[in-house]
Amino acid sequence: MVWNGNIIFFGVKDLKSVDSFYRKELELSLYKDQGLCKIYSIPGGGKIGFCTHMEKNIANKSPIITLLTDDVDEVYQRLKGSQCEVLKPPKYNHDFNIYINCKKY
């Protein structure tokens, strides 16, 4: 299995202010604008995303850690055969234009 990178997401209330800070102040490049989320490339590897549809504070939710791979189905089969509790098979998420698999902790 080959991982291609990672994105860590955080909830925010004001995406415009966050965008201004990360692009103008920290000079991170915008990797992808998904409307409700903006994802920035981190020099040296990885990405960080901020979304308005997530809670700003933890409130029974943790940040999402996303490992990127071209082999989502392979990873699903591997996790399904392990001690992980996989919620459901991978699916295409039309809202965010991604093919995903979820694991419950």
C-alpha cells in the first residue's frame, strides 16, 4: 500500500478570515476550495483543511485525519479483515468529490 499524503481538518466559523490568514499571513498555497472547506498545502508535505460545516470546538467530535491513497478499495479490504470497525464500504461522496472509506474508533 502506498500513501500519498494526509489532510487534517478543523472546524471554523469564519472561513474568509481563515483563508486570509493562511494564504496572506502564512503564505500557504490553496490546494483545493470545496466551498464549505478550504485545503492548504503544507510545505514539506501534508495538507490542512478548514471547514464551516464542522463544529469549531470538539463537542464529542475529533478532527478528521485523512490518509490519501489511490488504493481505497485495497485499504478497505485490509481494514475489514483486521480488528478495526469499518462503518461501511468505500463510496463516492458527491458533496466533496471524493471516494472515501470511514473507520469508527
